[in-house]
Amino acid sequence: MTYKNPSLRLVIIFFLLFPLLSGCWDSQEIEQRATVLAIGIDKASNKEEAQQSLGGITHFDKSNSSEPEEELIKVTAQIAVPGRIPLGPTQGQSSHNSVLIVQVVGHTIQDAMLNLQQQVAYETFLGHLRIIVLNEKIAKKGTQRFNDFLRRNPQIRRTASLAISKEPAEDYMRLVPELQRIPSLYLADMVDNLSALGRFPPSFIGLFWTILSSKGQDPYLPYLTIKDKKSIQLSGLAYFRGDRMAGKTSPLEIGFYMAIRGVGRGGYSAFIKVPGTDEFVLVKAISRKTKVKVKLKDGKPHVDIKVRYESEIEEKTSQSIYINDSTIVGKIQDETSKEVEKSLKKLIVKTQKAESDIFGFGEHVRATYPKYWTKEIGTKENWKRVYKDITYDVHVDTRIHRVGMKAK
Amino acid sequence: MENHREITTVQAATILISTIIGVGVLPLPLFAVRGGGSGAPLVTLAGIILAAIGLFILTILGTRYPQKTIITYGEDIVGKWIGKMCSMIVIFFFFILSALAAREFGEVVVSAVLRETPLEVTVFVMLLIACLSVRYNINTFAYIHNFYVPAILGPVLIIVAFSLKNANPLYLRPLIENDFYYMAKGMLTISALFQGSFIVTMIIPFMKNPKKAIKASFWGIFISGGVYLLIVIATIAVFGTEEIKQIFWPTLELARTTALPGNILQRLDVIFLAVWVTAVFTTLFSSYYFTIYSIKQMAKLKDHRMLSFFMMPFVFFLAMLPQNILQLYDVIQIAGRAGLLITILYPAMLLAMDLFRSRRRRKKSDVQES
């Protein structure tokens, strides 16, 4: 009867749908959000530690040792100021106020983020976090304690970047680059584009974790420095022993590293002495092809690396030499191969000393000789010990295909 | 029993596909890796084959009794009372399965997407949608599944394809890593993810051509199994086995790591979650549908509409029982493996008895003739 009445039905439906208008639990206005764009992590100084013990908010009581034993860290966060981030190209605006910089101290990242929340009125949001800068000193003490929070939190992107800095990470957060209006985006773009330009192997936080977890490889990260207090420079590759940073390479060695890893896109150039003269030419690697083979020699792994370069002569330093026939190009090719071979070996020796297998030879061993691996190695620690004195062969083959538009 | 035979072979296959692909996609690589290390694809393949065997047994039974479902022919084969008992166990199992699927869905949503929304609300809403949809007849059921299959398969394949950019083939070797014991356990867990395929027994009586049910089953398990295998291979190639052990839902993480070229979308988990919600819905829909229709058939009810609402609070209550996600996954794995007894062994037993009896019957008639 009343059930069949259509208008009554409508009224009931209307009232049933009414509560839905309030939206969901998770709705949050964008300007009510403190969007963290970048984080820099440093070791806390003594003064800041004292501050923390006064204003600590995550431990119950100082006296009954409810404090974690980890060293305190100082987290500097760059927070986007809502409405100040310009969308289109506007002219003549300084970027100074588009971000807010907040500094907090904590035992872990989350501890610091909670402290940060005490200072910021809006809820912090990490979904747009593009880059995390770790100071060298902190990285040398181990990164594992940061990974837990970053893995657990669903807001963090796996494609965010992680970089190591020579200077305090705080400086990177305060740096104002001229090329981009939002400082942290410039920093993030810098790290992202480096691999697109062939200046650095692919590197993002998810990859860092993947490599860190795998038993036969150690992770690597870009190593940044600040030049003239103004611009950021990629000045090497930080290699790790387990989760601790073990050392850094020179920028050119990044290229050699990419060669051994078999990253196809070349980008680095090097001066090669033309045989028989004192002059140099600049040879650029266009692309590489790498074959890594692992064999068991007398029950010990032996690595065979074959790299083939496709190169190009970019410049010569003097008018006195001519690059006009294929014999001289052939000589340059051989010289390049020799030089590169030497450098590759040097790089491997360097990482062997640090017990840091950034090349992933261990993964090759695990994949090709599973029986040997489970019997003799099995763990990451053991592999490091074996890696320290594995033998290897390096063959480099360079082909120079192009010399540019100049005939001489 | 009057049957409108309207379901085509393609529809039957799509019902199977969208029923099988469900909540299980998310932890699938984790289960596989726990079982077989870098041999996970092999474990997955073994799981798929085991599930396929179960499905074929059920389909053959169905084609032998094209008018009936396992609830009704079960009574014919083993006798009324034992049959009823077994049917009750089957129904109860699918009842639990519906509850677990709803809870797992809620758990993922709460910890990955809508963190402020109460778990009860997400689970309740999902159950309510399933409940409302179950009220319609089997044709609507077929149409809903048919409609969603492309929307489920497409994005999953896209994610897998683009994720291979970060792949490292070394992670997939060696092919056999773990002990046989762990591999067998992993195989059972994975094959339990295919239990939704039991719905085929409900479809056969409504198929236009029940003889073609075998074909539908084959394509159903082939496509869904293929998708599962692809997902396992892709996640392992991208993350490696050690990293997978560290994350609950490697498939979701895969979508989060994958970007469309040209930065159109920097992370694909948005698309993936949208797809996944539909996939969960279709799975839940099927298992709840099975529960309700089986009760209807067993109790010989005329109408199932009220029953659908009547059962919902019980499913909801059951879904809320596990304390946390760790306990939930323990329950899911144990229930899944135990469920294989119901979804594979029980039909196998029925088929064996049926074959045996029909042979005896034939022999008897032979004797009488001669």
C-alpha cells in the first residue's frame, strides 16, 4: 500500500541518500594539507639533542629508558605553501615563499615527522614527496632504519629519489636554484633527468630497496655536492656495503659503472691521448653492450666482462693532428679500449676493497650456480667476503662510428 | 526444475575469469615466493594445473548431470543424507570464503587507500553491493561478469607490460630453488586462490549447450591462470624474491612502481585499485551467489531474495572476526588449503563413485540382456 506509493518512495530514498552528502572520512581539502616535497636527513648536533629531550613527544618517560637507542637525526622538510605554487609561467615572482622549511629532530623519520606535525597546523602529506637527501655521515652509519618507515607508509612513492649529499642535507633544502621556481622540484628533476641523459644508472628508492634486499648485490645512489653555494652537482656514485655507504666514485667512474652494469645509454666522454702524439681527442660513449658471464674456476667464481662501446669523436684539442683516415681512428679506438679497460679494473678493485658488489656479480652467481650458492654462500655477508677476492677478466671493444661534421 | 538455458559458452568463460581474478592477485606473488623462492613461476604453474584438474572434474560431473548442480546431484550419487551433509560443508566453506574476501578487501583499502574510513564501512558497503546484485537471476549475473572482464584484464596487462621496463631477468633464476615441501605448500596455497571456479557447477544447468562447459572451463582457467602467471613473473623480475618477502601486496607495489612513459601517469596504482575493486566485487558476487543459491536449492526454497539479506549480517560478522591482517592471512591460507579438500577432493570422489556406479549399471544391463 504505502510501499507502492511512488512519491513516498522518493522521499525515503532522498533521506537515505542525505547522509552520503557529507562525503567520506578521508576527504581533505587540498589547502588543508601540508604537502611535503622534499626531506633532508642529517645527524643532530648536541644542541639539538638537548632540545629534543625537552620537547620529545613520542616516548613515555625519560627516566624509564623508553627511548630508542638510535642516534638522533635532524630532518629538514620542504613543505609546499598552498596556493603559492604557480601553475603556469608567471613573470617576475621570486620563489622564496612558495615553500616553507621546517626543521625537527627525532630518533627515526616517523618520530621526526610526528614532531613536525606538532609545528604545522595542517596534516602532513607525503604523497608528493619527490626526493630524500641523506647526508653522507648518516648514510655511513646505515640506512636500514629509515627504510622501514618509508616502506610501511602507503603515501610514499616507490619512484621517489634518494640521494647522498656531501654537505649537510639541510643546505639542499634551503638552496634556491634559479632554474625552477620550486627548489625541491629542481632537485628531484635533477636526479631524475640524470639517468635520462645517461649520466647516471636508473636510481629511485624502490630500486634501492630491491637491490638492498637481493643477496648478491649492493646498492648505489647518486652523490651530490653543492658548488658555489648555488648549484648542485652530481659528483659521483655512492656505493654501499649492505645498507651502509662505503665510499664514492669520481663522476667519470659512473660511466664505467654503467658499462659494467650494461646500461645501454652512454653519456660520458673522456680525453684519449692520440697514439704517437701529445694531443688529445674527446671520445664520447654513445651506447654500450655488455655481457657478463660468471664461471666457476677451481670452485671459485670468476667473472668475465665483455663491453662493446659505440663511440663518437666529439672534439680534438689541437690543430696539429688530423682525423682524416681510418687508420688514425683505429688507433684511437685501440687506445680508448685500453684506457677504459684499465679504468674498469680499477673501479672493480676499489669496490672489492670496500666489499661492495654494486655490479651484482653475486646475482649472476646465484642465478647460474644455485647449488654452489646455497652450499658455499647463502647469505649476503658471505657473498661480500667472497666478492672481496674474486677474479675477473675485462675485455673492451670500442667502435668509433662518427667523427662529427668536420672532415679533418 | 525449469531452466532458461540462456548462458553462452563465452559468458561461462568470462564468469570463470572474473570470478577467479579477485583479492588473491595482491598477495599472490608473496605466496608464490614464500613457496618457491625464485622458482615461484613454477609453483604458480603447478598451482594452476592443480586448480585446472579440480575444475575439469567438476565440469565433467556437470556435463553428466546437465540439469543439476553439485548440491542436487551430490544427493543422487552418495545418498540423500550424506549428500546433504557434504553440501552443507560446501556451502559453509563458500560462506567463509565470501567473508574472507570481503575482509581482505577492506583490509587493503584501509591500509593503502582510505586510511580514515572505518574498516566496517568498506566491508559493509562491499557486502551490500554483492547482496543487492545476488537478488537478480543468473542472466544478470552472467551479464555483470561479462561486462567487467575487459575492464579487469586490460589494465592488468598494461601494468605488467610497462613494469617490465624495470625488470631484471636474473631474479627469475634459478628455476628451482626451495625444498619440495615448501613448493608443494605454495602450490596448494596458490591453487586455493582459484577456488572461485567452483561457480561453474551453478552455471552448467543454465548453459545453452552444457556439452561446451569443458571448453568454457578451459578458456576460463587458461586466461585467468595466464594472467596470474604473468603477474608473478613480472613482480619477481622487477623486485626480486628477497624484496617481495618484505611486502604484503607485491602486485599493488608493482603498480606503484610502474609509470606510463612520458609521465602521463607517474604511478599506476590508481588505475590498478579501481580495477581491483571491480575484480573483488565480481569474486565476492560469485561466492555469495553460490552460497545463497545452494542454500536455496538444498532447502528447496522458492525465492532467494530475502535469503540474500538474511545471510548478510552473518557474513559481515564472520568477516570482522580476524583481529588483524596477519591473523587474516593465516586464516586465509589455512582455509584455502583445507578448502581444496572440498573443492577438489569432494568432486573427485563424486566423479569416481559416479563412474563406478554407471559402469556397474552397464554391466548389470549387459548381464540382463545376454
